Amino acid sequence: MHDLFVVSDLHLGRGKNPQTGRYHELEAFFYDDDFRSFCQWLIDDAHKRNAQIRLIINGDAFDLLRIDRPPQTPEATFVERRFGPFMTPDRAARDMSDVLDGHPGFVDGLARVLAAGHDVVILPGNHDIEVQWPAVRRQIERAVLGRVREQLTHGREVDDAATRLRFPPWFWYEPGRVWLEHGCQYDPENAFKYWLRGSLGEAPPAVHEAEYDMPLGNFFQRYLFNGFGAITFIVPSTRANMRYAKWLLANTPHLISRAVLSHARFWPQVIRRIAQSQKRARRVYREGHERALTRLAELPEAGALGDKLRQIDALKERSASVVEAISTLTRQALRVLLVVVALAGLTFGLWFAGFHAIAQLKGGFMVKAMLFLLLDFAFLVAAIFGIGWGLFRSPRPGSSPLRRAAQKIVDLLDVPIVSFGHTHDEVLWALQRPSGGRAWYYNTGTWLAVFTHDVLMPRERVQFTFLRVRGHEAELLYWSPGRGSSAPVILLDERNPKAEPRRQGAPEPV
């Protein structure tokens, strides 16, 4: 039985720009040397214990969504010039080649693990779902196995290493032990209706250009957030986005206004284009997903889960399409605008009534002047309080869809360990197994800097978190390059009862 080491959400971009010697603007991963030293530590530790290890990268290792645009070509459309080319298999393969060339330390770390006789598993996430495409996988194999060849002398050893570099299309499952997947399918803003899309590698360009089944989170990342430029962290959830937006609004409002204004005239055309030509793409996506799901459900290497896999697929928290979501947001924005206008009218009416009442009073000039000042001051304080409450109030604590999904997966598969990534938050949460006993849900966080400007957290801004599974026991740790060893992640109890995952069919808390 292999020891498992799980990391997620590295979000590698194009790395260093060879023309300038600086990192590309949208790069967020600057820790190649740290990752390489982490891999070497895994190898040395396994050698001391005479153990076999499996390094699993649980989604979003690569960021093909938040990535600098390639040089423009004369035939590029207006959308491509502003937001980058559409992600076809050829485009994704070229981008992946650039990403790997820009991160030689990361590639070398994976190659060392393989050359030492261990396994590497790369799962897709919502920022690198294109890893399912053969053309993209070939680029990863080219880079990693090329480095393996430099470390091994016999061709047979290289061929053996190639068999230990795996690309499951969705999850890693070991019956009675673990279930691992990226977890974006249980986030309403980042779930794909048709996740399995390896067959789309052969689809015509028109299918990819339709950008069908693009989650709302991906849409905003591509068509808005990338416009913010250099940010050393990525915020994947609504709660984090709201915290970040409030911080931006309070500290750098010019950045928001610049990005929104520069993108505004393109959005209607983007939405109009996405709303067109969806019928054919929908059929191709649906049929490809269903075929792949049927094969995967019967595959012995994937646990031959059968109907249970379809039940897990049905757990996805799919929200509205991009077009529907944008339409809904537009209607909500109009309602908010009407409410603001109504409140402004009501406020002016109250102020005018107070002004008129003071003017009708019989009294001296000083008395009326003092009353006018008090009236204006009261309205000013009320306005400041209202704006501050709207901008800086904390969101209501809500239940975690990923924790609920983890409990339902435990109910279906009776595994003691479920691990996701995606949220960039380290999580340890107790679950209940149907056979009795305790199960655990872990989230491996991210290796990127996290947004901590507005909260106090018992962690470093950059923390190299990973999950270690030995036998049937797991522990959430972080790698410390300075000490050359790992240490437990610090997590605090939560007071939010709504975050507690519930058994399937249990009522929502009031």
C-alpha cells in the first residue's frame, strides 16, 4: 500500500518571461524551488522508511484560465484580442508547453519522484480541466519524462516511469481507504454540468468556441478578474470574492473602475456570442460525458463503482448557465438601482420635511441654524453608517456544500478519508461512516498566497499545505523549506453550526 501525499491548487502560469527576466503579469506561483525540495524530502523520507509513495496533485496544478494572453495575431477576433484565444486542444497544448517551460523546478520535482520509483497522479480542476485532453497530457509527459531521461540511464526505466505518471479524468479512489477529487463540482459557481470531456479533444473548433458549460466562476475569471492584473493570490469562492472586492473598493477603487470600464463594452458581445450556437455544443458535451461516465463506472482500476458513480456525479451543485446568470445579475442590479433611487427619494423627502418643519418654527436665527446643522449631521451619520454597513458587514455564515458532498460520498462508499481542494482553505472536519465510526474530510488548501488583508488567521500568508495518508490514517501538514521538514497545520474549532455537514435527507438547520 502506497503512502499518499496530496497537494492541490498550485495554479502555475507562464512563469518567467525570458524577454524581460521578470515573471509574467498574471503569474501567481513563485515557489518552484520549494516544490522541488518538497519532492526531494518525500523521496528521502520514503527511502528511510523503505516505503512506496504516490504524489497526487488534486486539481488546478496548472492555470489555463488565469493566464497571460499570447502575442496577438492579425486574424484574432475582438474577443481574442481583449481576453485571449478560445481554449481549443491545440491552444491548451501550447499554453501547457509554455507553463511547463516557465516552471522547470516544478517539472524537475515530479521527475525526481518518478525517477526514484514512485508514482505521480495529476487530477484536473476547474482551472485546468483541459488536462483531460490527450494533446495536453502529451505536453506534460514530454516535459516530465524528458527530465526523467536525464536522471535515468536505461530506456526501460524511463518506460517504467511513464507507466507511473497517471492522469485520471476525475478522481482517485481506493476502496475502503480514500476518495480524492478537486471538489469544484460541489461549488455552485464552479461546477460543470458535463465534467468528463476527454473526447472533446477531437471536437471541431466551433464546439470549443461556443464555450458551452462554462461555470460562472470561470466566466468571471476569464472576462473580468484577469483584467485586475498582477495579484499574487486567487480567490475561488463567493465569500472570498466579496471580502476581496470590499478590500479593493476601500483601498484601490481605481483598479475596479479601470477593469470594469475597460471590459464593459465587450461584455454584451461576449454574452451574445456565448448565447449562440449552443445546441450542437450541448449535444457533443452531453454525449461525451455520458460515454465517459459509463466507461469509468465499469472500469476496475477506478473501483467499478457502477450506479454509485452516477449518484456521485449527481451531487454536483450546478447553477444557472452564464447567460442565465448574467441575466439574473442584470435584473438584480436593476432592482438594487430602483431600491437605491427609492431610498434616495425617501431620504430627500425626510430631509426636506425636517427642513420645512425647522423653517416654520418660531425662534431666533441661532436656534434654527443649530437645528439645521443637527439635521444635516444626523443624515450624514446615517448615510455613512448605511454605506459602511453595506460595504463591510460580514456575510452570513452558511453551510459548506463541499462538506455536505464529502458526507454523502462517505455514505455511498464508506471510506474513512475524503479530500478536496479548490477552496484554498485548509479544512479538517469529522464525518460519520454508515458502518459506524469516524470518517474525515480534508481540504488541502493552496500553495499560493491567500487573501488575509481583512482577517486574522493562524497561518502564514504562503503555506505549503499537503495531506499525508499512511495506511488508513491521514494528517494535514505543511512543508517548511527552512526547516527541511513538515509540521501540522493549525486549525481552530468553528462556532458556525451551519457548517456542520449533515447526513443525506437530514433537515436544514433553522
